Amino acid sequence: MTRLSGKVAIVTGSGGGIGQAIARRFAAEGAHVWVTDINGETAEETVRGIKAKGGAATAMLVDVSKGQDLTALVRSVEAAHGRADVLVNNAGILVRGEVRQLSDADWTKLREVNLDAILRLSRDALPLLRKSQSPAIINISSIMAHRGLRPLAAYTATKGAITALTKGLAVEYAPFNIRVNSIAPGYVETGITDRLLKLPPVKQALIDKTPMGRLGRPEDLVGAAVFFASDDSLYCTGSELAVDGGMGAGL
Ligand SMILES: NC(=O)c1ccc[n+]([C@@H]2O[C@H](COP(=O)([O-])OP(=O)(O)OC[C@H]3O[C@@H](n4cnc5c(N)ncnc54)[C@H](O)[C@@H]3O)[C@@H](O)[C@H]2O)c1
């Protein structure tokens, strides 16, 4: 497995869930992965696991909602490699609740982590990405970006904005040869969905809505990420790939 051989990849929120699965696979494909997370311990653990399998990775505590953390990340990657080939904007949080009960603080937090961070890091990492031969940005959106889902209007609004930002950035960064694509997962069993999926009727209802008859696992997302990170997608930009067991097609 050498599809990402020699590439330098940053994956935000990769101490767990989908980001961790992507980081592990990128390393297995030959990339040096910057495993960054607000939880420094899980980032370190992930890196230990990658190194134990012969991969290359660096752990860093990065809260994507903090501008100074993003600046420190860009500086560290620059000092170590002088460039970045792949940026996966994966870190995300879920705030459940009806909009009419949502506090300004909750909305601000959701927006800062899920959306503002993608804009800021895609901007701040631009000089590093421009030094790559075939740079790629991958944003993790959601199939729910295109649908109303109660009580998740605020969360889905951030995901809709990620999809729109991906297309806008694809157009803006195309002259720099930087591809910008997004992945839209369906329901995946991770920390974000843990509480929801512990309710057996909810879990079964979601499985019933999934034509392939099961929920996603973090590993189900990695093939799409490798495709957009690798030179197999050199003519793709502004695309969104749903990885959802057919849920979006059937809804
Ligand atoms: N699980 C799903 O069903 C699903 C569906 C669609 C989209 N997504 C998206 O996938 C992405 C990954 O989520 P997941 O399902 O793996 O959830 P997860 O909770 O398992 O993983 C999210 C990771 O991001 C980290 N994180 C949270 N806030 C952060 C911050 N401020 N700075 C840096 N890291 C932070 C967490 O510590 C965690 O390691 C998110 O953007 C989520 O919205 C998930």
C-alpha cells in the first residue's frame, strides 16, 4: 500500500472516530501523518499505534477553534517538512437541540469548530500546500447537509456551509492546482453518534433507513479519503462523495 508514499498529511480531530481511521490508513499508504486533536492523549495514542505498525506520524494537541493552535500547527509542519500535501478538515462536534432553545454560546462553539476552523486552516495552510506537487484539501461534511433533521438544524447548517465552502474554495484554489473536495458520511458509529445509537429504537430506525442494512464504521470512510488525497483524483475538485450505505439516495 503506497498510494500516499512520501506525502505529508494533516488530519484534524484524528485522535478518534473517522479522523483516526483516516490517519491510520494514510500512514499505512506511506504518508507522514500529523495526528492533531483537542485531546492530546488520544492523538499520542494514535501515533503510537501508527508507529508500532511501521508508519510515520506526529501527534499535536490542536483545538481547531483556537487561532493560535492553527498557527502553531502550520509553523510546526513547515519546520518539519517545508510543505503539506494533504489537509483533512475532519474535527467536528455535534450539538443537539431545537434552534429556539439553542444558546448563542452553543451556536458560536458549533460554528467555530465545524466551519470557521476549516476556513481558517485552509487559508493559513495555503503557503504550505502551494509547495506541494499535487496538494489536496478534504473536508468532512455530512449527507445531512442537504436535509432538515430534528433537532439538528444548527449542526446540519454547519455541514451545509462546509459543502458550499468546499465548492467555493475549489474554484478559488484551482489556479494554485489545489484540489478541494468533500466527503459526506451517513450515520457512522463513533463518539459523536454514541449517545444517539445507545437508544435501540433509534439505532434500528436508522439501520432501516439505510439500504445496505447497516450503519457505517469509521473504516468505511477511508477509501474515499485516500482517493481524494492521492493522485487518482487529479482532475476532481469541488466534488462531494457520499459514503452512506445508500441512505442519501433512499431518503
Ligand atoms: N459519525 C457520524 O455519523 C458522522 C456523520 C456525518 C459527518 N460526521 C463528521 O465526521 C467528523 C468526525 O466525527 P466522528 O464521527 O469521527 O466523531 P468523533 O467524536 O468520534 O471524533 C471527532 C474528533 O474530533 C475531536 N475534536 C472535537 N473538537 C475538537 C476541536 N475543537 N479541535 C480539535 N479536535 C476536536 C474529538 O476529540 C474527536 O477525536 C465530524 O466533522 C463529524 O461532523 C460524522
